[in-house]
Amino acid sequence: MIITVASFKGGVGKTTTAVHLAAYLHQNKETLLVDGDQNRSAMTWAKPGKLPFKVVSDVQMAKYIRQFEHIVIDTQARPTKEDLQELADSCELLILPTTPKGLDLDALLRTVDVLQQMNANFKVLLTIIPPAPSQAGKEAREMLQAENIPVFQAEIKRLVAFERAPLEGVIVRDYPDPRAEAAWAGYEELGKEILA
Ligand code: ADP
């Protein structure tokens, strides 16, 4: 399966999602993470050599792609309409992470508009959701559902472990923090939903 993670805005958890989804899928089948973002955030994350799966740049991708069952692609932020068309054409599932913030949702809706016009197979993932008493996550989900936009049941809470884990070169599952398990559980739910 080829899964692409894309977003129009930066800072919505695109790389975090690509890395943790690759980690989940790799538990059962050889998974390759392709870093197609010019910031090379995923490559930097992988540098200490502690991620459980292989990470290569989009330039190196051709050499490795045949050896893997699953490919997760982290893409360049701010894709153009043409980029989105190519991304949608070249994968089985396009994941669009967004935080529940108004500006991020606005950017998401514009991306969704383009994807709906091309009948792309995409699904939205709510990320960096603030804890109760905030209702932001719930309200964002209701808005997306009211617009008939496909959204994963799984959602990713805002947790400090997500900010710290990359600094250690690990995924949250392997980060020594009491909340790390809760953080990993969100991406486990996402992985299960995708493979169901
Ligand atoms: P993008 O690839 O969309 O720019 P990143 O995955 O790099 O987004 O995340 C942006 C910032 O937010 C990073 O500092 C990251 O550690 C942090 N982050 C991502 N997901 C979460 C989360 N669920 N909770 C808290 N911080 C998060």
C-alpha cells in the first residue's frame, strides 16, 4: 500500500503522522518512509538511527521501493493544484492532517475542494487536539461531517511527548514519558482503521 500524507499548511503534524504511521505499519510488514519535504524533517528525525523503519529521500526512493510492502510518503507542504493531482494519482490513500484551529481548517477546506473535484481517495486526520475543557476537536469533527468530508475516527491529542520524541530521534512509543502510551494509542487507532 502506498499512503501519502499531505497538507497545505505547515505545523499540522504532517511529518509526525507520516513517521508514526510508518512505525505502526512496520510492526507487521516491511515499511519504507519517503521524505519528500524539502525541510527533510523525517530524515533529520531518523539521523540518530533509532527509528524502527528505513527512511529515504524522494530522490533515493526508486532504488528501495521494490523491497517494501508499504510506502508512506511525507510530502512538501503547500502543494499546488497540480501537485495534489499527482499526489492523489500516485497513492492508494491520501491523508490530510489538520489541527482544529480555524486557520488550519480553512486551508484544509481549500485542499479538500481541489481533491473532491478530482475524485481523489482522501481522508482527514484531526491532530494536535487540545485537552478538555476545549471542545475544539469535537467541533472540528462536527463541521467536517456536516460538510460530508471523510474524517478518521482516530484522532491525535496534543501531548508534549510528540514534541520531545523527535529531539531524541525516536517515536513516542519509545519515548520515556508517562503520557507516551496515550500518544502512541492515537496512531495505533489510525493504523488499525487504515488496515481494517
Ligand atoms: P508539519 O509536518 O505539518 O509541519 P510536524 O509534524 O513537523 O508538522 O509538527 C509540527 C510541530 O508540532 C512539531 O514541533 C511537532 O513536534 C509538534 N506536534 C506534532 N504533533 C503533535 C501533537 N499531537 N501534540 C503536540 N505537538 C505535536
